[in-house]
Amino acid sequence: MRAEEIREMRAEDVAARIRELEEERFRLQFRSATEPLEDPLRLRVIRRDIARLKTVLREQTNG
């Protein structure tokens, strides 16, 4: 996800997307403890997307 795409979203949508990605990250981390993942780099991508979303959300709320 690119920052420009995120900036076009409403704050409620950004917060909802953060929740979705954090849930997916939790499931992947849990599964990675028991079995090898098909795409282990997906965890890195999710973590970076969450950071981007949180940064843009903070920018939107602080003005």
C-alpha cells in the first residue's frame, strides 16, 4: 500500500484497515510458530503497511 493511496482514505477506513492487518499479522505469527509459512516475507510487508497506516492516521488527526 502506498502513502498516497492511504491519504485518500477516510480516517475511519484507515483505522479499520489497521485492525484487519493487525489481526492478519497475529494469525501469521501464531501459525509461524507451529509450521513454516508459504510466504514468510508477508509478515514484513504487513508490519510496514501498519506503520504507514498509523503514520498517515496520525497526520490526519493532528492536522
